[in-house]
Amino acid sequence: MTERTIALVTGANKGIGYEIAAGLGGLGWSVGVGARDAGRREGAVEKLRAAGVDAFGVALDVTDDASATAAAALVEERFGRLDVLVNNAGVTGGMSQAPTTVDIAVMRAAVDTNVFGVIRVTNAFLPLLRRSASPRIVNMSSTVGSLTRQTTPGAQTGPVSAAYSPSKSFLNAVTVQYARELAGTNVLINLGCPGYCATDLNGHRGYRTPEQGAAIAIRLATLPDDGPTGAFFDDDGVVPW
């Protein structure tokens, strides 16, 4: 009998993260719902289980070292390994983000979750991922983090942003360094942009659904062993750096 694939999705209690968990669960995987809020986390787990997903809750605050360590210990005790990690948790950091007036605390909040949180969780779970036959790491980024697009006249890159957009550029750069270090191993790590989805992050102004946004993460989580690593994709293909 084939072993069930084990995945963890951070920020999975709602929005795109929830839909990623639902999509991976629909493949017959066991999916960890990583979230800080206990009530929302368990509510998401119950909803996923009602839909037939083998879901389990993982208490996880990506901005806290002890929380990431405890989450990894929980998964290790229960499964002994992790096959797929989707770093989905993210924040805007707050407003306003004009670089001439931005509060440094706003920038710090964005980087702490969107970059340091990804590093913290990835490093906590990497020993478990190395025990997998085909480990995959998916970091949810955004095309607003593309410096090429930010510097292309007329490109749709969102509002001027000194926190959120640069935090995604930072995440993109860090992911490339992970890919360089992990080259020659079976760990594939890539970036995915969900597009402008209607979520709490943007006051539900997006024109795509969270389910549509989840599709790129599901594709990157299921890459074959000869798939790409250290690359940046959206639904249309490769995103320029």
C-alpha cells in the first residue's frame, strides 16, 4: 500500500491557504492546517474533514521560534516525516507604505512574517522534509515582488509599497539561495504567485477567487522529481525576477 503524502500549509485557516489545504487533501493527502488562532484552526480542520479531507491542526505562529519548533515536533511524532511544505502565511504589514513616510514598524511586520517566518518554518521542518522521497517546498510570493515588473512602465504592479512588495522581493531572493544550497538533493523549492485574489489581505478587492489562487501552489507541490527548483511561477508560466 502506498504511503499517504503528508503536507503542511501555513496560514491555512482561511482564504488561499485553506483552498491549498483543500486541494491537496482532495488528492488523498494528509494535510496539516497551520494557524495561530486555535478556534479558526480547528474550525478549518472540521470543515475540511466534513469535505472528506484527512486534515489535522498544527498550532503555528510563523513569527515565533518556539512555535515553529513545537510544530515540527508534533509532525515528527505523528508522521516521522513531511513531504510538502507550503509557506502561505503572509501579511501586508499595515499602511501607509509610501517610502518617504512609512513607519519602520510596518516594514518590520511585513518582513517578519513574509520572509523571516518562511525561513523559520522551513528550517524547522527541513530535517523532516529530508526524510521524504520527494520533498517539495512552495513559497507563496507575488508578482508585485518582481523587480522587472516594478521597473517596467505600464506594468500592473499595485500601489507604491515600501513594505509588502519589497518583502516579496526579499522572499524571492532568499528562495533562490535555498535552491542553490539544496542543489543536488531531492528537495525542490519554488515560488508561486496566486494572482490578485479576494482575501482579507486586500479587503476582498481581488478579482480572483482563493480557489483559483491555490492552483499554482498545488501544481508546485506536485512537481515530478525532475521538475524545476529555484523558479518563480504564476498560472501563466515563469514570472520574471
